[in-house]
Amino acid sequence: MGSEPRNMVAPKRSASPLESAVLKSTKKPSSRNSDSTAGAIGAPADVPVRIIVSLRSDSKAKWNDPEPNTYLDPSTIPGNEDAEIDAETKELSDMSGLPFPDDFADLRWLERIDGLAFVKGNRIGYCDAKLIRRLQIHHKFWVAMEEPTRQTSELAFELFDRYGRLCKEFREHPVHRGTGVWGSELDGGDIILFESIRIEPGHRHQKIGTKIVNAVLNKARRKSTKFFALAKPRCLVEEIDFENTEQRVVATEAAEQFFRSIGFRRVGTSGWFAFTDDSRHPSTHLENSDDWNQSRFSQVPQPTVETFSRLGGPDMVDSECVRLLQTDLRLQLEDNPGVLLDETENTILHLLALRTWPKSIAYAIDEWPQLKSVRNREGHTPLEALQTLMETSRTTRTENGKTYVVSDDFRGFSSLQVASLGALEGVTVCDLDKVPKDVIARVFTTPKQEFQRIPGASEIQWTLRLKYGCTCGQCLGGFLSPRMQQALRQQSGLQLGALWDQIDDGPAWLKWNRTELRRVSFTTQDLMENHKNLRVGFVTLSKHFSTCIEQKRVPDEANILEVSQGSGEWPPVTQLYLRCGGTISAAVTMIFHKVKDRSSWATCSSNRRTFWAPWAQPDPMPGIVECRNDLEFGFVTGMCGYEGSEV
């Protein structure tokens, strides 16, 4: 590590756009402190090295904690004069064109930081880093991070979920958690992303890269009270032209050792390394040699590749695969059912799972059940490999190098995917297209003592929960989780109470509730102004919405209407509202919107102080089981039939 103590935090002050330090290069250090991703090259020792850290934006340079969300107009900020900057630094910065143009001037949450090293007036090292203010973008983390660069996109989609929280697998999975030193603390705080570090040949292996990184970290300490630094060593060597794969692997391993030497440790089993200033953090006590190392790719014998190549053909189908497993491939698999078929160490069951062939999966499990627990190079069992593939298809779509977030458009997995999951989990699933809708509804509303009287009730429940990604086993309709149910009921109660206020005064009521009424046609609003029963009908729909959930019904229009008709209300205000042009959707969609607005993760925090950050809040629903579907507001709204109402 550098000379800077890990737990040192510089006194808070306004960060200067330019900072400089003169350091001495050292003799060649050990290989763990390598600054190069390529081979070692000799270099002169005891040469003064000047490190300059430059911020690209004057306005963002003044943007520091404890109020990191205050944007300053560049026209109101003094020039770059700084008494601490000496003449040589100014000359070098002018000669280099510092500060460089801010390519992301319109992104207030992203600040570029350049670290440069000079020897005798010549630039011999460069580091490109980015300070990411997560508090401002956590509600749209994937969408925001996809835009700037390839590395910001990879960081977002490879390491975090759509709200900027560390992926659950890197916290809890028995293999993917790696050493286990990183956890939910990575859900919050700013991010310093090191995108590239380049030291010129002739100056490598002298800790110059280390000094540049430490200088950038020192700059970050003045701008953020809490941050994590992240880097993907593999990206540092991807732009280098190597003669063969082996050279690239060696260079990547050298880059990983470089980051370990300055205190970074791998996040789970991912390709990403993280750093924290917190001296109490477990990562600071993990030796370099104890950090997780990914094994190298295995070479698969050519005869094995040729034998099983037919299964990967575009014309191969499930039934034909079963036939091959029973005939041509049976001898090879009987001798060694766990044979690895590719460099990612997939077994035959992994391959079948990834192709979503339920008949072949069932046959293979029946013949070789031990394959269910075998893990591939990525640490996945066949079931986990399929689940990972399905999660990706549920959340993202990639076209022409751009990743689109499609989570809100998800409407369930395909029947083949569900059948494959069922085969791998050992549960019986059914064809939902052949099950009457009223039977599906009864599965969730029927009391437990009468549940078994419904033919195939358990199979229907399992199928729905597999289809819609339920992980808690309690989702209503397979998609409406217990926490979402609780949040919707709470909000419907709040909305019901708020709408009753001033209900006797038509004009005042319409003015006071114009936000809640924005989906009601102007014609209907005119009628509501003069007829109290229409206003009461609109309000009462919030009560019927909550009753639906209490009765374990999906709160779609059909069920809400049925609850209304069975409520015995008199006068029939709900029916009157509907006959006068009102709609159920206009009355209840706002409940979904406000539930999302009340969610600390799914709502913009740009106007909040740091202590209001979602990662600083306690669990709002302790004691209620968590589910994958808890924060999927767009998905749930669409599944309830309110397709045209984005949340």
C-alpha cells in the first residue's frame, strides 16, 4: 500500500480543480506492486515524479459533502486560480490542456477525475476515474449508468441491481460471495470508478500507478464523506493487443495483483475489486493471498467436443435430444455422467437447462440425479444457471451494444422455462392456458381446509409462482408479494382518508385532489363537481381495492367490480360513478404511483439530505418475508391490468 494510512480522511474543504504533488520514484518493487499489465521494463530510479489530479468541471469541483446534491451554476464560480498550485504545475497543466473538456457536463451525478504523472515535463502516466453520486440516481441506477461509458454500464449490470444495491448472489450465494468480506454496505455511498490506468513503457514497476491512484483517492476524500472505489482489472488490459490468450490472462492477473497491493479486494467472485477507507472493514484485514482467485479456463478434449456438438446445433429440439441421450450418447454418459462439455465446465444437465428442454432435463435427472448438485466454473448448479439466464431475460435486453432495462415490461416466463424450472426443482407444473381463470382465482382465495378440493391446486400455485419469479412462496397470483400487498393496503387506507376530506364541497374537493383525479376525464370531473355521490363512488373504490387484497384477490378491475357489487353499498355510488364515465383504473392507479413514491429505493432522492438515503433507513416492514417482486412496481401494475399507467 501507499504511504497514506487507510483510515485517514483529509479535512473537508472545497476541492481545487487542480492539485499537485512531487514524489520520488522508487526502485523496482515486488511483483505484487506492479503498475503494469504487461511485462516488466527497466527504468531509472530516484527520478522526481509530479502527480497532478484534475477535475474536469468547475461547478462539480465545488460540489462536496455534506450537501452533495447542490448544483452550482458555473457562471457564479470564480476562476481556477489557486495559491497552492505552483508555477511548474500550472505550466504542465496548461501544456497538457487541463482541465480536459467535461464529456458529461449534463450529468450532474458524474464527475470525471484525471490523474496524471509527469517526469521532466513529459507525461508518463494517466488514470481516468469517475466520481458517481449514487444518491441521485439509485431510483434509475441501471438506466443512468448505461449511458456514459461501457465500464459504467458493466459496473451497473454486473455488480448491482436496478436500484444500485449489490446483487444478492454476491452477498448470500455459497460460492458467489467469494471471501464474504463485501456485503450490503456496498448498497450505499458514492462510487469512485477507476476506468483506466496507463503507465508508459520505461516507467513501469516504480509504484507510479500506485501514487496516481492514491492521489485520486485523496481527492475523493475531500469530496465525499462516504465512498467505495471500484475497478475491473480485466478492463485495463482489454485495449492492449496481445499475441495470444495466455498473455492476456497473465496481464489480467498482474492487474488484479496491482489493485490488491493498494488495498482493493475482489467483490464475491465477480471481476470487480472494491476499496474502502474504513479500517474496521473485513476487507482491510484480508491478506492478498487469501483473496478470491478465479480458476483458469479448462481445456475440453476434442473428442468430447465432437461427441456432444450435435446438442448445440440450431436444429436440435427437446424430443430429439432425449432420443440421443437414450442411444448415441448413453455410453459416454454412463461411463462419466459428470463429463465437462465446455471451458465453462458445464455438464450435460447444465447444457439441457440452458437450452430449456424440460423432457431432456427430466430424463437426465432420472438417470444421473447426482448432476443436480454439480457446479460449473461460475459456481452455478444447473438450476442456478437457468435462473440466472431467466433473470437476465426478465430485466434487460441488449441491442447493438446498448443494454435496455425491460423489468417493467415483464409479464411472466415462457411455458418452456417454467417447465424446465419445475423439472430441476422436482415440482409438478401445469399448463396454465388449460386452467380456467375462475379456478386460478380460487386457488388463492379458498381457505386452507378446502384448498385440496380444487383439482391440481398445488400445481397451479407452484406454476404461477415459477412463472412470475416469486421467491418467497407467498405471492398472490404468483406476483403480488406480501410486502407489496401490505404497502398497497396501507396506501389505499391513506388515500381513502385523504379523499374524504372536504368531500361535501365539490369545487374545493376537485381543486384539492387534482393530482388524484388526473386520469378522470374532464366530462366526468364536471359531473363530480355537482354530484357528491359521484365523488363518494370515486373514493369508495380505494376501499374496494384494499378489500380485494384482504380477500386474497388480485386487485384488477374485474375483482374490484365484483367486490363492489357484493359490498351491499347503498346508494350504489360506485356503480353511479362508473355509469357516468368514470373508470376503476382512474381511481386506483394513483395508489400504485404513491406506493412507489413512498419507497425509499424506487423514488428519486435528489432533494434529500444524505441521512435520508435509502441505505440509511431501517427496514420498513420487519417481520414480513422479502421477495424478488417486492420493488417491481411497473411489473405489478401491469399484471393488475393497468398497462397504460407507467409508475
